[in-house]
Amino acid sequence: MRHITAILLALLLAACGTTQYPMPYAPTAQVTANQPPGPVARTAAVRNQRGTGGEDPVWIGTIRGGYGNPLKTLEADRPLDQAVQRAFDDALAARGWLAQQDPRAEIEIIVREFVANRYVRLEATAELELILRERSSGRVLWQDRENVTNVEGSILALDTGVFADPVALHALMLRTMNQAIDRLLDRPGFAAALLSAR
């Protein structure tokens, strides 16, 4: 009996833990490359002001047990502000807007919420605020906020708790972040503001 208990305990401990994941940008909708006005902007700063998880710069989510107890932790492979900055710059590059040097406009991102959780169903939320400034004057050209929440899975799922796969929760958080980025950059007002930068 002691032998069986030791095996079960070892399996339980192996099922818990922390896993790091990259957070790359990938378009969630069709992106038109080389859009006017061309390479004029870059992401200058990202401020992590999220409430949940704000004290840990790499935390992105948690798989929880039936009582809300954390079982598995998901982390980004770099601080969240750096991951979001790279994702925004890659999104600008995909549209032909990224200026590697001497941009006319600079973007500031405020991360208001960025969290993934799984009790039974998988849930992820990304709330990002974008402020576009003219570099020469500091004048705000455009400002907007996007909140994306995605929920997946069944309330009758059996692969929960220690049996839950953190890969699926990471994939949902990544898609949620990229949807928020795409929705901000693909608004007509953002492209119009880029055109007005001097």
C-alpha cells in the first residue's frame, strides 16, 4: 500500500509545475502587407498595469483544481512587456508599417488585463490600450482600447485539474492576445492617424 501511495504522489507532483512558452505574433485575420503610409512607426514602450498577475512579470495563466487551488502555472519566456512589444512590432512589420530607425510615430501600449485560467473550461482575456504619438511633437494622434475574451471547452470536460494540458490554455491566451492586436491595428482610424504623422 505504501508503494502505491508513493507512486500516486510522484504522479501528482509530476502533473503540477510551471511551463514557459513563447508569445509570438501570428495574424488572426488576413493582413494586407505594404499598406500606406509605409514604415513610419514602432512600439516605444509597454506598461504592464494589469491587476491579476501584475506582480509577476512573466505569469500568463494558471490551471486550477476544483477549489481554485493553483496546479499548473503558465509563464511567458520573457517579461510580458517585452513579449507584447515584440508582438506589436511584428504586427506592424506584417502590415509594412514598422520603422526600424527614425520612426515618425511611436506606440505606447498599456496592458490592462492579460490572464488565462482553467477550472473546467479554458478562459483567456487580453485588454490592451494603444496610444499613438507623433514622435517629433509628442502629440497624441490616436488612442483606443480593445478587450478580447475567449472561452473554450465543455463544463463536462474530464481533462481538468492535474490532467489538464497547459498547451491548450497557452494556445488560447496567444490567440486572444493576437486578436486584440489585430483589432487595434486594423481599425481605419489607426491607419489614418499613421498617415497624419510628420
